[in-house]
Amino acid sequence: MDKNYDHKLHEDKIISAWEKSGAFAAPEASRAKADGKRPFTLIMPPPNASDPLHVGHAMFVTIEDILIRYHRMKGDATLWLPGTDHAGIETQFVFEKKLAKQGKSRYDFDRKTLYQMISDYVNEFSGVSVQQMKRLGASADWGRFKFTLDGDIVGFVLTTFEKLHRDGLVYRGERLVNYCVKCGTSYSELEVIHEEKNGKLYFIKYPLADGGEIVVATTRPETMPGDTAVAVNPEDGRYKHLVGKMVILPLANRLIPIIADPMVEKEFGTGAVKITPAHDMADYETGMRHNLPLIQAIDFSGRMAGAAGEFAGMKVEPARTAVIEKLDALGLVEQTKEHIHNVGTCYRCHSIIEPLPLAQFFIKTKTLAAKAIKALDSGETVVLGAGRDKILLDWLTNIRDWNISRQIVWGIRIPVWYDVTANPTMEVGFLNTASEFVRGTLIEMMERGHSLAEIEAGLQTLRPAIGAEFVVSKTKPGDNYLQETDTFDTWFSSGQWPVATLATNRPDDLSYYYPTNVIESGYDILTIWIMRMMLLSIYLTGETPFKWVYLHGLIRDEQGRKMSKSIGNVVNPLDLVEKYGADALRMALVMSTTPGSDSNVGESKVRGMRNLANKIWNAARYVMEPVNQDQKPGPMDEEFNQKLKQVIHDVTDQLENLKIGLAAETVYNEFWHWFCDKAIEDNKSCELSSDALRRGFVVFLKLLHPFTPFVTEAIWQNMIKDGLLLASTWPDA
RNA sequence: GGGCCCGUGGCGCAGUUGGUAGCGCGUUUCAUUGACAUUGAAAAGGUCAUUGGUUCGAGUCCAAUCGGGCCCACCA
């Protein structure tokens, strides 16, 4: 054996030996069942198919692989099911940025072509993440690999939607949605980030119809053309006498009522609020309570709409200035104050989110959430992650209906159809045969000579009226139908992941390997993903999808800063693997970490763990040729055996209880500071037999294997020369 | 405004059901040609944020305070 362990000489060879052995594959359910084996199932959180791995991925690969290797050695029927996600918005966003560089946009292509282009782009990179996971040592069952847009997964997702619809849990409704005019799609509230911004609070005089005025405070005067009321608090003595009176809305010169609603805070501003139901979530709610009409002043491109009269066509920011100037000229601006307020921004592109009214598909979540709450309350599902279980519970308790429509093509198209003859005025946007993007009502377009077939072929957007009837069907229900152009929220498909991946694999996988034991992910997607999996999986199977939720923390740099491209402190996990070996990176990522807490990882820690790999290697060299060759028990043998048992017991116990960081620390310390520093020295002084030392070392190889699989396997091949360490059995205490 | 998490030697972090504090990196001194300098031995360094309480005993439980971070929320 070489004097030093060089990971480059071993890792690739070991990966292929493992793969060739077939040990990664989970046993067939029927056989495992017959053998009386206990299943251990872990569904991999699917990384974006087109993205290379970052440290967060390396973290989940490591933690999950540790658990999988441990359970495999314990003799469980172990399934680690891998996959990748199409990541609808993320991917289309990146792709459109590429198009923009070529001076093109999504409107230069018909749906099919655009989809194909993105698909090709994703396929070009889709192998990368899988290769990288393998380099980290991921012992997943690659034969069961799934992609969220695989035909069988898509079929499964569509069936789920049909079932939800049959059960009355789907509706199409016009709601204020969080719309990003730059991304051209709506988002669920989970994808909106609230940021504090400096703005101005304008105090504007609204004249009363029968003389006098009422002053309202607003940060968004440009939405005034959409005002449909002024609201005051019912308890507010200053305004009680005005409730029910009419005001003349400046600029538009429309009459709108003064209403009383408890949502108004008396202390803020003037205690009077303009109500703009089409452009503010709270106003929308108020509008619903008071049956106020919806007037859209801003359109989906982020410009002022026709209702804004002279301001129509202007972008929001300049329109705000223009409106204030005009009002000021009319003497209607009482005062302007500097004001810090929360603004919703797009998590993707950081543009300001416009709340806009749009007909979308929603899933009713209340009844689904009740079952998830029950699973948490009863302990059927336990969340590990520094109190984040309470955040989950809070979300489930206050859950809102889930907007699952996205206005993008990269995803699963919603299987809903509209009858053309029944909806002649729905708006269509399509690429015509002359490759121009045209938009208008269906009937207009047909009158202009565009055939239904032409429209259907180039269709990008379809906007049927609010109450339009629709048919849910996987296939076209008749010649006179056009399909909804929205696709499902990516999380709608990944929310079914544990069930969908098992149901579309081997025949008995779902019945045997479900519910899964552990789901592992970063806490940043607790609500957006984990919660959705609970909702949909319980709905589909009646059982909670996982017993344990293990939430790992964010990985920060050595100084505790978030990794970001602008700081330039992003570490590529594969570079570290190249330099120090996969074992070193794995150990550095998990040692002394605890669920839910962020951890800082820098090169010095990885280097320290590379030293561990070398230490193991050299311990092997000693054990194979110890100074004391005596097989007979030495005076320290008894104590050594006792201690060894204790170590096995501790590590096993910690792994059983998902205390992975602690288990890593225990093996590290006991191996280095007890086995190497004490036991080997005892052997040198002839107090410990070589026999005991060797048995102890083999135990340590096994205990270390889940954490540092490569170096331990390399030694096993050198020393034991029988089978693979990967497939050996876990030591008994 | 409501909720959650964190505050342990210079730095980064553990500490499993409460029993007189550990690890990595760093620092100091010494050692080493036979497992490993990617090493070993020894050492310096912490009143476990502060205050009060429960307990025979608290880093570990409770309360309050200060500091840092996060989540949620219709003060426009």
C-alpha cells in the first residue's frame, strides 16, 4: 500500500465496482417481503435537471447516502429513488434569458417549438447532475430514476388532476394573483419575497359629491383609475357621518362610495383608504365583502391599461410621477411623506410583483391540510429542524387555496379544454403561419381569416372569460376544443413525487416501499415542497408520505456569509472532490452539523477531513503489519473489546435517531483519538493483541463506511479481498 | 404586529433523557528516519450572552433582558 492515500487512484474504480455489483438496486418488493425484510425508503429530492450541483446538493447527497448505506448494511430492503425536476419557471427563465441575448423572445415561437427547444437545452445538461452525484458516492438505485416530465409521471400527474376535479377540489376562479410582468407568469404566495423599500406616502384630496373633501393616504396613486371606493374604520368618529356618501374620484371623475370596513387602521395616514380591488390583495378582499366592481388599471405587460385614460400605455413608475404631477396641478396633493414599506418582489428576477386579476386554476387545500395537521399532531410525521415544525404547522393552519396555473410552456399543460363555439370571445395569442405573433378575440381572429387549426397550432395564450365552462380530459374531447395554455406549477408535480415515482416503477413498489421513512431537504423548501407532498400524498394514498422530515441547514462560507455569485464565495463541490476527495467533502459537510441549523464550510475543514481519510489509510497499513504480531490476548484486550462495543452502540444509536452530525463526530473522535492514538500504541507496547486490533479495525471500517465510503472500500479491497464493504453487514454491539 | 431559532475557549461548531464542558482550524513547546509531518506528546485559552428561578445538582428545564438571524402579517 502507498504511504499516502491518493483519492484519485481509487474513487473512479470504486464507483464502477459498486455499480457493477448491482448493490445499489433495491430488492424486488415481492422478494424482500418474502424474506421478511424491513423496507427503508428515501425519495431523493429531485434537483433541477439542467443545473450542475452546488454545495446544498452535495449536502443532501451526503446525508441521504449515509442513511442509505447504513440501512443497507443493517440488512434492510433499502430503496433510494433518484430523479430530476424540470423546474418549470426556473428553467424557462434561464432559457428566455438566452433567447434575449439572441434578440428573441418566447413570442417568436409557437408552443411546441419553444417546448422542444427548452427540452433540448435541458437534455444537453441533464446528465451532469447525475454524474456529479455519483462522484460524491451516491449509492442510489439509478435503475429507478425518474424525471418529472417522463411520460408515465406526466400521466400520473394528469390523473391526479382529474381525480381532484372529480372530487370537487379544483376550481377556476378569478383572483388577484401575484403576477411578475417580467417573467410573464403568476406565482403562488410562496414565491413572493417581501422586501422593505423606500417609497413615498401621498396624501390626496378626494372631493365629496356634495361638497367638502376626504383625504386618503396611498403609496400607489397610479392605481387611482382602478379605485372603486374609499374606506374608513366603522369606529372612526371623524368619518362616521361620511359613510354612504359619494366622492368624485379625481382624474377619472367617477362617483365612488365611502364604505366602512374594520380592515382600516384609524391611526395610519388619515384613517381613510382608497380601495383598488384589482391591484391590492387587501383591497380585493374588501371589495369582495362590499361587492365592489373590479377595474383593472394596469395590464399584464406592466403598463397602464385603457381604464387609466390619458396615462394608458405608460409604465407604472413614470405613471406614478405623471399622476402626482397632474393631481398637484389640480391642487389635490395635500402632502408627501417619505415612507418605508414592504413590497412583494419576484423570487426569480426580483421585479416588483403586481397583484393582477386573472382567471387561474386553484386547488382547495383546507380539507387536505386538515389531514396533514393530523399526521403531524399524531407524530406519524416528525419534523427535525430546529423548531421549523411549528412553521409548517402554522402554514397548514392558515393555508390558502393553491394557485397551480403558470403562464409558461415548460411544464405539464393543464388538461382542460374550452368549447370554441361556446366561447367565441375568449382572447387568443398565437404565432400565425407568417410567423407573426397576433392577439385578439377568437372570433376576430377567425374573421381575419385565421383558421382554428392555425390558431391551435401556434397558440401561446388563451384567456377564456371568468365563468367559462371547461372539460377536464387527457385527450382532445372534440374538434371544436382548444386546450388551456397554462401549465401546472412545478410543485404540483413534485408534490406528488413520493407516490408518483413509486407508482410508475416496479409493480409492488408503492405497496411495499410506501410510506417512505425519511425525506431530506433544505429547510428553505419546507412549505413549498414538503408541505405540498404531505397534502397530495395523503390525498392520493390516505397515508402520510414520510415518517421523518430531516431538514438540513444552509451551507455558508467560512465566514458565515451566504454564498453568492456577487461576493464570489460560491464553492463548487466538485472542485473540492477533485482536490481533496469525495470522502473529505462528505465528512466536512456533515460533521458536527445539526438539522435546521446553517453551517459554515470552508476549505480548511475539508482539508482536515482529507487528513482523516489518510489517517484511516495509514491505520490500515499498520494493522496489516503490526509491531506486536502476537495473536494471544493482551492485558488490554478486555477493555478494548468493551470500549469497541460501546462505540458500535453509540454510533448505531445516533444513526437510528438521525443524529448524523453527532454520529460523524463520534466515529471521527473514537477512531482517531482512541483507536489510533491509544489502541495502536497499546499494540506497539504489546499490551493489545494484533487479533483484537484487527477485529477492531474491521469494525471501524464498517462504522466509517457510510461517511467515508471510498477510502474504506479501497482498504477493504486491499485487506479483506472478499466482496464489497458496501454490501457487508453492520457490526453488532 | 405575531411566531421561531441562535448567542459555548481567537475563528467555526458539537454537546443525545439535567450530573462538575468537547471537536476541527489556529496558537506555544517538544518529539519523530518503521502506519501516518496529511503525524505524535504536552500546553495556553471558556464564570457555556446577562439576570432571576426550579433542582441535591443546569450549557442542558422555566421566566425576563440584551444581541444576531429567519418566517409570517391587508398599516394602504
